Amino acid sequence: MAVESRFVVIRHGVEANTFMDKKSADEYDKMLDMADNLAEVFAQSTIELTESMSEELSIYLAQNREEVLVALLAKKASKSVEKKSSKLVDVNEVAEKKTTECSESDKENTKVTKAKPIKTKAKKNKADEIVSEAG
């Protein structure tokens, strides 16, 4: 005989959904709490929404809370979104493209330089030298 644990989310006396693990049930319950809070905000606004529209919109916004927070500038975009939008550019590739796109007369006048990393050495000041010699 098999035993299964199920986690049931009950909202306003009605079974909303059933999950096999507690984490998923808690996440769903939290999403529904956010949707309820958003529905209250919509009810206080001057925008007229039907009850079903308000419910659908609040659930949609709660389900997509990460994107909403990014859109509201309350949170930075996740790394996966940033990686897609920003691509690293090789300086040599850009120089080659620019060179091939230029005419012969432009090639003579075009100069491409590479950025060089700055190397610095940490210098000890006199007080550090005296302390290290005394110690």
C-alpha cells in the first residue's frame, strides 16, 4: 500500500489547488496572497474593472512578479536577461569589420587601437615599513 502526501491550498473555504510538495504549495499560496493584495489596489483605483478582469489581471501580475518588479525599477533584471541583451564585443573583430567596410582611402586614415589593462603595484608607505621592520 502506497502512501502519498498531498498539500492542498484552500482559499476562502474552497480548494484552490493540490500539490505533491510543500514548497510548490507555499509558492502558490503566496502568489494568491499577492493577487488578493493587487485586487484590493485595483478596487481602490479610479479605473473601472469588472470583478473577473480584476481577478485575471491581479493573478497575471502576481504570477509574473519578477518582470513586474523589473518594469517598476524595483529590481534589476536577472542575469539570464542581461546576458541575452548585452553581448561582449571583441575589439579585433570590430577593427576587422571597420577595415573591410572602409574604402581604400579611408583605410589609410583609419586607426584602431586596443585598450591595454592598467597594472599597478601596491607601494608600502614609510609607516608600514617601519612597523614591519620593528615587528
